[in-house]
Amino acid sequence: MSEKVKAKAKPKAKPKSVLKDGMDISLASQMIQLGARLQVLEAETDLSSDRLSRLYHEIHHRSPPKGMLPYSTDWFMSFYQNIHATLFYSIYFNLVSHTETQGVQAVIDAYTLYLEHDEVKRAWDEQSNEPVLSFTRAWMLVRFFKSDLMQMSTCSQCNTAFVTHKHELENGFVCVMCKPPARIVGMLNKQATTSYYGKF
Ligand SMILES: [Zn+2]
């Protein structure tokens, strides 16, 4: 297929691959549907911000949200955020380790799987109409791992790997599930144990 396209393409001053363009539009559409910010789309495709804005408008019937990308790594360390980040990253890591899916497509596929989890559906923030971990945050998280700012650390109590800052001491690390913050413990004490897992 790509050979056919190549053969037909006439070398002009500035050749632009129709196939690449189509793939970029498909990729951008998938990310827009998952709620990606414009900056993410610009980083992952060769499409102009004008075309991306139009695409966003066609899909969501509104302009894309403006503002900076969330650069904080600390955000992923809070209780719910850490559990959701860990869930997403575990899916992502499994995909890139055991399947052919790589790059941003792996982020898209992992995020789609993340959204299908019951815990994620239950924790959906109705006010912001967003899951705990937005697509843009998930995409940033993968970037943080790639730039060596974050890692997976194994909890010394439950033996499960959780998202942590890089250089978290592996010896004696205790995860947020084994040692939840006091406010969460107080909240959980008021609830029946059966609903414990329904809260994140
Ligand atoms: Zn633990």
C-alpha cells in the first residue's frame, strides 16, 4: 500500500505524504475523542494548530481548551491520583512490553483500556466530566517515565509496583494502599469495608 502511494506521488518542491496526513488525522481524532489537549496533538502529529483546532471543533462542537500542560510530577503522588496513574501505567507497560503496539498508539490503547475499568467509571468526576486521570495527564506520565523523572517502585508490604518519583528508595517503600493518608483512613473508617474498593 505504501509502495503504491510512493509510486504515485510526484516529487514537487515540498512533497507532503497523503498517507502520513491521513494517519495524523486518524491519530489526532482518536486523541481528541479521549480529551487530549491541543499541545499533545501538536507534539504527536505534523498537523497545523489551525487544522487541529478545526478537527477538535468537528468532534466536540466547541473550541479546544487553552492553558498550559500539567507539568507537575507531584500530582501523581496523591492517593487517588497515584492509584489511577499506577493502573494506567501498568496497562501501558504491559502493552509496550508484550505487544507490537508502541509510541503514542500504545498510550491511546492503554488509556482506552484504563477507561473501561469499573473503578475508573465509579470514580468519574461528574463536575469536571473527566476521569481522575485525564488523557493529557496519562500522556505526560509516560513522558515523565521516559525523561527519568518517575519509576515503578515495589511496595515492601504488598509487593505490588506503584508509580513513584525517580530514586524512591526501593528498600522499605510502602505504597498508598498499604499506608493511606490519615484523611482517607478517617473516611474509610466511616464506610463499610465492601465499598472500600468502590472509592477509586
Ligand atoms: Zn503496598
